[in-house]
Amino acid sequence: MKTFYMVFVEGCGHPTYKHESMDSAENEAKRLATLFKKKAYVLCTIKSIEDNHYIIEDCRPDDELPF
């Protein structure tokens, strides 16, 4: 997984845009802090968790099928 960054502004909604670089997120945090006159945080990915519901197993025989 590639690291990405998001910006959260205190008292506002939730982050929605994934920034590929720290510089991009920092520039957006500055813009939003100025716009809303509130503290903005740059958030960084630490861990990813995924719930897999399917286990797929190939059950074909090793040799050619008879048809």
C-alpha cells in the first residue's frame, strides 16, 4: 500500500481527498485553515485493514479435462 495523506479541519466534516504527497496535503491544510479560520491537521496512513469475505481456491485437476 502506498502512503497517502488527508486533511482534517476541526469542527468540519470528514476528510475526503487523498493527497499523494505531504506537500500537497500541507498546502491544502494551509488553504483550509485560512478559509475556515480553524486548525487543520495533516493525517498520514499508518495501517490498512481489509475484511475479505471470499476464499477462492482453484480446484481444477492437474491434467487435461476429459471433454
